[in-house]
Amino acid sequence: MKKFAIGALVAGCLFATGVLAQQAPNTLGKIKAAKVINVAFAADSLPFSFVDNSKVPAGYSIDLCKRVIARIGQVVGNPDLKVNWIAGSTAERLQMVQSGKADMDCANTTQTLGRLANVDFSSLIFVDAGGVILRADSPVNSIAELAGKKIAVLKDTTTEKRLNAIVRADLAGTQILPVTDPKEGLALLESGAVEAYAGDRIKLVGLAVLNNPGKFVLLNEELSFEPYAITLPRGDSALRLEVNRALSQVYQSGEIETIFANW
């Protein structure tokens, strides 16, 4: 009876292991069969990921991902792999990767422990910080001086989460207005409906440059630490390895300096 119980236990463990193995995604196999790679990106995150004048994805993260895509094409035996670019917000892009609609996300997505519960990430591709921009005529000189005022922030982002924590702790009476689009946040700031617009600092600079740089200023203070990485399907170690191999080649060859300088 004991032998049967032990045998049944071992068999059950092996069965469970087999089920888990089957559940692990095989993104490279899917890409090879379809001859297409689906890539989520941000259409409004200059200089990392945006749509240029020719209506195609461009930016620092896009350039890195093109190197990654070329590597994946070699691995699956299809150097002319078709790329299906899918634009979306941060929350939408994370959901695309989690659901399998996108094979990766190439933008300015921050790696967090909370997000690692649903997706994986590549090696880091950039480190930024959260900050705020103001109108050039604003009397505000510090984040503390935003107490009691209105601040717009892109919803479902790490900056929104951090800003909420800062307001609860130190900025009594401050009202946070989540927006769905950076242009909406900038319009609120320009009209005077809010005193500041919060986001990732380099993205804020890019946004200001595109929309009359003389109108806006960036505070020196930082809100948060933002480590960017390429978002990948959770548990797909084979895909993550090839993505990191491609990134390592870019870094080791010095090509990263050209990409960085370009953007």
C-alpha cells in the first residue's frame, strides 16, 4: 500500500511538471510558424517610441528592438521576418504581451515587481526618472510648492503610483488628474487647468520640444526611479535569452553609443 502511495505521488508530481512545461509559452516557435512578429509600441513617447512623419515607428527603443527582431529572425530561420507594429498605452501594451497578442513591447516601459507577476522583462535598456514640467511663467520652484494645486499625470503608469504616494505623504490638498494621453496632459497644463504635468523626465522633454519648448520648464527634482526594459511573455526563457543576446551585442559592439547619440 505504501509503495502504491509513493508511486502515485511521484506520478502526480511528474504529471504536474509536464502540465507546467506545456503551459510555458513558445514564442519563438509561434513566430517561426507565422513568419510574423507582433510588437507593441508607444506612439507618443519621443524619443523612445513614437510615430514619425512617415507614419512608421521610430525612436531609441524602436532602434534597439529592430536589432532584437533581426536576431530573432536569424534564430527562427527567417531573416525577412514581417513585423506587425501595434500601438497602445502602457496598460494596453502590458496586456498585449500578457495575453499573447504581442510578442514583446518596445517603448519606455518600467520594470517593476508588480508587473513581473504577469510579464517578464529583458535586460535594462535605459534608466530614467519621474519628474514634472510647468508653464514657463509658473512661480513654482519645487515639488513641495505644488501642495494644494492640480497635477496631471498619465494614468496606469509608475509615475502616477509614485505621485499618489508623495501627495498622500507630503502634498496636502493636491489634486491629481489622470489623463489617457500625453497631449491631453500638456493641453491641461498650457490652458492653466493644472499647474504641472508629471511623467518620465526625458519623455517630458521630448513632449515639450514638440510643442513649443519656450512655453515649458522642467523641475530639477525627481519623483521616481524608472528602469526601462523590453516587456516579454512571462516564463519564456528561450525568447528572453535571444533578446538579451541581441542587446548584449549592441552594447558590446559600441553600437549603443550611436543609437543613444541619434536620439
